[in-house]
Amino acid sequence: MTGHSPEDETDTERRRRRAQFLRERTEAIELRDRVKPRRARAARMRQQMRMRTFRW
């Protein structure tokens, strides 16, 4: 192993990939919301209910 510690690199890379994934996911959700606002709102309400009732 040469240079700085490799686990730092993988951690940074993982964080960057995760940020990219979340950004793309948010964009996809927003796009879907624009196309079908009523259905998206209903889905959001269901999701909130699930989060309230399902305690981890």
C-alpha cells in the first residue's frame, strides 16, 4: 500500500456516490411529482403514515 490510507479514499468515494445517488433520486421524484402531482401527494401521505406507524 503506497500513499495515503486507502480506506479514506473508499470512504470519500462512497460518500460521493451516495450524494450522487440521492441527488438523482430526488430529481426523479420531483420529475414524477410534476407529471402526476395528485398521485405523488397521495404516495407522500402514505409514506408519512408508514414512518409514523413503523417505529424502528
